[in-house]
Amino acid sequence: MRALITGAGSGIGEALVARMAAAGDEVIAVGRRAEPLLALAKAHGDRVSAFPLDVADEAAVTAKLSDGPAVDALILNAGICRTANVDDPESAAIWREVMAINLDGPFHVIRAVLPRMASGGRIVAVSSGLGKLGRDGKAAYAASKHGLLGLVKCLAHELAPRGITVNAVCPGWVDTPMAERDLVETGDPVAARAAAEAAIPIGRFVQPGEVAALIAWLCSKEAAAVTGQAYNISGGEFFA
């Protein structure tokens, strides 16, 4: 299998690169920061090729991906989270930034890759628990992740006749740099983490490798009849 993974430089993306490379898959890893991508390529040898790419830049996505090799699995993991109430002065700029990466980005990448994806292809988008729920200060992020689920559901219908499945995963709190930044923003990350863990029935954050395992299954032959779904992976924190 050849897989293209966006947002591959850290967190869930990094864990998925490692898992798929270890399974013998060929991985194309992209992200905005070159340094962690080069480290991934070095760590996994010829199974991983990597290059920087800003998925919000439609022209760059088209130039880099439209003429690339065909991929069997596309994992849309690139994303950012910003905090602002709607009436904050900076909320409009934050809205545009978040939408450009979290929603426009997947759309650009799908359009570039899809013409060369054969029957049996897999598309998996990383949404969020906030793709189903809401939280103070997260209007832009939640709206982008809700929108991503809408894109997944529509594409599942469009691409089913071509034998391509389209699904999403909706993580809760995951031990990633993004989550750590969210906790730091509270002003007391230790207390914030303790409160978050207390609200999770399993009593801990989900690990990036656990999300990677779910994504890997959705990319497998065993998941051929699964499409248009949004899988929660939150330690029981939410059930929507």
C-alpha cells in the first residue's frame, strides 16, 4: 500500500507514519515543517519519503501532488486549533486561518490526489470530538471539524461506485503537542489536564498510536464495507 499522510510531522500523523512504515507500507509524509519530516524519512529509510507542504496553499498542493504517484490511502491529518470567542477582535482572522487549513486543506488535497486513486482506495479524515460537540472559544475549530464530517459523508456517497471508502476519526483528548498547547492556554496546564482526565471514563488521554491503529484499520481490506462513518476515540468521554 502507498499512503499519503498530511500533518505527518508530529502527534497522530507521526505515529501513523511509524505504524504504516513498520507494516511495510510506502508512506509519503507531508507537513508544514521540514525538520520533523526529514527526521521521519531518516528514521524509516526508503519506506518513507517526505517534503514540506502547506495544505492551505491550493497552488502548492496542486503543483506537488497532482503529478505525483498514485496513492492507495489518503489520510487527512493536518490541522490547527486556535482559541477565540466570536466577539474577540482577532476572531475573524482566526476563523480564516483555521478554515484554510482544517477544511479547505483537505478539499485541496482530495482534489489533487483523487484522479489517480483506484478502486479499493481509502480516504480517512481526522476530525475531532469537537466535530460533533461544542466548547467555549472553539467556534472556528469546531465549525471546521463539523464541516470536515460533512465532506466525508458526501464523498462517501460520491465515491462508493468507484470502490473508494471515505471515513473519519473523531479523537477526544490525545497526548499531542496540540493538546499540550491547549492546556497551556488555560494558564494552569497541570490542573487543566487533571480536570480533563477526570472527565474521561478511562481516566487518561488517548495515545497517538491508538488513533493511528484505528486509522490503519480503516485503510485495510477488512474495512471495505465501512464508509461514511465518524468513529469516536475518546476513552468514553463522548458518545455523540
